[in-house]
Amino acid sequence: MSSLGFRTGSLVVFASAALMSGCSIVPGQRMITPAAVQDTGGEFSTEAATQKQIPITDINLALLKKLNADQKASVLPPETTGLFAKPAVYRVGPGDVLQIVVWDHPELAAALGQPPTNSRNSDAMPGFLIDERGDIQFPYAGNLHVAGKDASTIQRELYQRLSKVYQKPEVTVRVASFRNATVYIDGEVRTPGTQSINDVPMSLTNAVGLSGGFTTTADRSRVQLIRNGTTYTLNVDDLVKRGRNPSDIYLQPGDTLRIPAREDSGVYVMGEVNKPATVLPLRDGSLTLSQAISDGGSFDSNTAAGQQLFVIRNSTSDSPEIYHLDATSPVAMLLANQFELQPKDIVYVGQGGLVRFNRVLNLLLPAINAAVTGVVLTK
């Protein structure tokens, strides 16, 4: 048994270097299949290091059965389920314009309102502009704070005030111009930008449609809804498969909807393939190991060691996972075709030679203890 100390490495830096060089990891490297690798404090540690086992799991029928069972048993997280709710009634705010009519009282005809004189508000309809304090002025009703209220509530309050002057006045209040509540749609849509919310509730699918729809490079499996500082990641296609309609998710004023590109959540293919250092986008949130190998140009027939096929998962976390498949096995392609990859997975095809598995991990996995880390091979 031997140990190699190394400084903390970044997967992103390594992947970028590999992409620029256009070559595989290091000529002559070969990944072997130990039961686990042992993570220690490194050769620069002054005290006994805490050791942590990183298991290597064989991809077999038992593993696939377990993964499929886990996927079927998975449920939507409570925070995602909470996004499905009845649409809220529109509540006015500064910048909105109200149209107020008191029937059978021609002396209040002027109460229909006039277009705002401020050039900044020249797009507003005639009516009563709600000022920055959330107030309006109406004859015989005085100053009325309306921000945060719906039209029916404002109508009742005006009726109560005008009843002191008129007997049973008939009052109608409607929003003439919706200019306060907006949402922002960004990313892989055809016309990103701001959309105004009006009295017709805006669903997630409405917002995407108003922005021209998804582009061909949009990742529908990782749509991000940012609300009050919290980001909710939504798999639109998976919601439909579960019988949940994305149109039942309604946006609220101030929401941001971001649609990332598929390349942002790609899978890295490295090692002895014909197209090394390839970043593959997931296809509607799905990509199998066999598809990744195929899109990576398949094995290099001159240098690849088919029995050394690895998938490295969660490489930047404190709990990385390593999966191994012997591609020379008769059932290898069946297994690879059912093994679903996840965003940021690294698919590595080993090379013949005597270079140890430790050297590959030194390049791919950052230090678990956020310090200088050595990786020791254990049988």
C-alpha cells in the first residue's frame, strides 16, 4: 500500500484544462477496481488524519433494481408540492391605475380620471394613479390607501365613505392599467424579460409562453423558480409524468423564472474514448451510461481497457460516489443502457498500463477535508 499527497483540486479547473488540451487524462494511466479508496489527511498533516472510505459500487442488476425502486418510491418534496395552489386575487400597488365610476351622479363624471401628466406614466390608461405611498384621492372620499387590496375591497371602502354623502351610491372599481406587479423570465426562452401580472393569474407555463417558449437548448428538467430568496428547481417533464400539471403553479409578483441551458448540467466523458473531454447535455433530464459512451465516440479500440469503465458522482461534495462497470461482460450494454446518469457525473474509461487508480482520483476528486489530501488504495 502506498499514499500520494496532493493539493485540493477543482473539478471545474481540471475539466476546463482537459477541454482546452483536447486529450485524455494522462497517457499510460489505468484505473483498477479496488473495493474502496481511503481518504486521509495527506502527507503535510501534522496529526493523525481522519480516514474515510469511498466505496466503489459495481453496476449490476441488483443495483439497477434498487435505483429503479428508489426512483419510483420518490415523492415530490414538500416545498415543491407547496407551489401548487389556487391563484391569488390580484392586489393593486403603486403604479397601477384605477377606474372608478359612481353611477347616476354626473357631478362625479370627472372621477373617471385623466391620463397621468407625468411622462414616465404616459403609457397608463385614464384613471386614478396609485402613488408611491399606495394612496389615491377621490372626491368626497378623501385620501384612500389602496395598496395591497383587491378591487372589490377598494369598492367596499369607497361605498362606505361615499355613503356619508350619497344615499346608497353604486360604485364600480376596476384596474384600468396593471403596472405594479411583474415577474422576470430569464435564460433559455426566445424573448427573455419582464412580464406584467394582471387580474388573469399567470401560471408557469403562461410565463414561458409569453416569453416565446423554450428554446431548443433549454433544460426543462431544471427550471428554477426564485421566490423571496428561495430557489425551487422543477423538472417540468417529470411533473407531467407524475400527473401534476405545471400550469397549476402560479407566479407571484417579484418571482424570477430561470430556464438554464442543457449544457449547464452536462455529463463529462473522459479517458480512452474517441471524443475525450466531452461535455454531454442531458436529454430532457435523462442520459444513460450507454448513450454517454456512444456520444463520446465509443471506446478507443487501441488504448481503452473495457473493464475499466467508471462513473464518478458528487465529485465536489463531501460524499463522492464511484460506480464501476466491466464493459467486456456479456450483459454490460444491458446494464449501461439502464444506468441513468445525473448532472455533473464524470464517465471515465480507463487505459491499459500500471498507473494506479489513486492518480486518477487525485485529478478528479477535490479534498474531502478541504485541505491537502492523500488518497490511499485499499484492497
